[in-house]
Amino acid sequence: MAKVKQENTKLEAPHFGTVENPIQMMMHEHTTEGERFRKIEALSNNYTPPAELHNTYRVTFSLLKEFEADLHLHIHLENNILFPKAIELEKQLSNA
């Protein structure tokens, strides 16, 4: 869509209908992953390994917590910035 806007050409209808269809699927996946990480966080006592465990577990828990933070940022950027802009761009191009 960005290329269509940049080149001022006509937007052809995608095979998936509207951009909102794959966005809905991705938002559902984001919800599922958020729930999965809430469970992991609870099961791991907020990523706190028991003191008697080997240092490898501490590193693993730390990396898992870091991954969750990165995932939350990814989800935020898509849900709150990329997806709304894509929907708006599609509407602009459809009305042109």
C-alpha cells in the first residue's frame, strides 16, 4: 500500500479482502501469546529461579523475561501504531 501511495497508482484488491482481516488474526495471536506469557510468568514466580538451581537456569529465566519484554514492545508497536496506520492507508487508497 505504501508503494501504491508513493507511485500514485491504483490499489488492487488483495486476495484476503481487506487489510483488517489479517490484522484481526494477528491481534488474536498477540492475545494468545500475552496469555501464554502470563502463565509462564506465574509458573516461574515472575522469572525468579530458586536459589539452589544451577546458574544456567538464572540465565534462562533472565533471557525469557527479556524476550517477553521484547514481545510486548513488538505487540504494542503493531497493535497501536502499524495496524491503525495500515487500516487508515487502505481507506485513503480505496477512496482515491
